[in-house]
Amino acid sequence: DTAVSQTPKYLVTQMGNDKSIKCEQNLGHDTMYWYKQDSKKFLKIMFSYNNKELIINETVPNRFSPKSPDKAHLNLHINSLELGDSAVYFCASSQDGTDYNSPLHFGNGTRLTVT
Amino acid sequence: AQSVTQLGSHVSVSEGALVLLRCNYSSSVPPYLFWYVQYPNQGLQLLLKYTSAATLVKGINGFEAEFKKSETSFHLTKPSAHMSDAAEYFCAVTTYGNNRLAFGKGNQVVVIP
């Protein structure tokens, strides 16, 4: 069983479109995250939810909107896609996001290409 | 805010040779440090972590790292590189009560047969 699964694995779309990425974790963790990895492999946190409550909202354009219907799911919707949104988006989870001892478990990523 | 610096984006090592990846941190309070590994087309996996217990930390796949406060470092080593060690390695830092993990820019390790 995959611990953190995200779909789709690849997403190719045109500028101006709206797209969603879904994430599910079966680890029973309380906290879920979205990270963006750019072409230079730099990882930056975008959002974090703890028990469906938004706890981290980094400086991300309003076009990005996370939604957590329950603590096992965290989706990412992106409106009006731009070329600069092309990246690999990783979902992750941890037992407790406020506990420094709690490691992150990552999904395999969604490679978004905007043309 | 805390941060980590990883120098040298690409590191080449011969099979069987020592793997050494450097990580220096910046933090005004005691840090908690992590190394993660990313294999091609996969997410990151935890290699090891330092959370104020033993300063020499052993992780998976024969890797270890030593926390040196005087040098603000947490370098990752493996005595003998294997072809399967080819991957991207990330150092990361957080602090007590902080819900953010700050990642370094990563090191791409290439193992030469």
C-alpha cells in the first residue's frame, strides 16, 4: 500500500487553464503539506494543514487554493495556470506537524508542465 | 529564521569511495537537523535525523552524520559508495515548536563505476 499517493503523476496543460492535484495518505497522520520543487530541485513549502485546519500558508499566489476535506486528503487547485507554475509538486504528511521529531513522508510528486 | 547551506550541487564519487556531503546550518536556537534522499522520479525519504540526543547519528543504507555545534555543521558520510547511492540529498533544519522545515538546495550524487 502506498503511504502517500498523489494523482496525477504527470500533468501537461496550457496557460490559463485550471487544474487540480489530489493527495491521500493512509498513515493516519494529522498533518499534510504541499511543497513545490523547482527546476533546480529547490524545495519550498506552500501549505500545511493540521486536522483539516490551515496552519501554514506561505507567500503563494491566490491562484493556488488547497482544500482538505478530511485529515487523510489534501488537494491543490490551481487557477489560471502560468508558465512559472511548471514544477514538481509534492504532497507530504507527518504524524504531528508541531512535533520536530515527526519526519515527513512524501508522495512521488506530480510533474506539472504549463505550455 | 533558520536555514541550511549545502555547497556544490553535483558531487561525483567513485564506487567504493567515501561519500561526504556537507551541510552547515544557521539557527539562533538549538536546531533539529535532517537528511533526506530523493531517488529519480520519487519523493523524499528520511535518511536520518538529529534531535538533540547523540551527536553521531546513524541512518539507513549505511549513512551517518555528526552534529558539530562549534562548526554549525551536520555533514553526511558513508564509508563506501554504492551505485544505488546515486540520488539527490537534502539537508533540512527546524527548531522546537516550529512547524516549518527549511531545506537546503540539495546535492546530486553521481557514483562512478
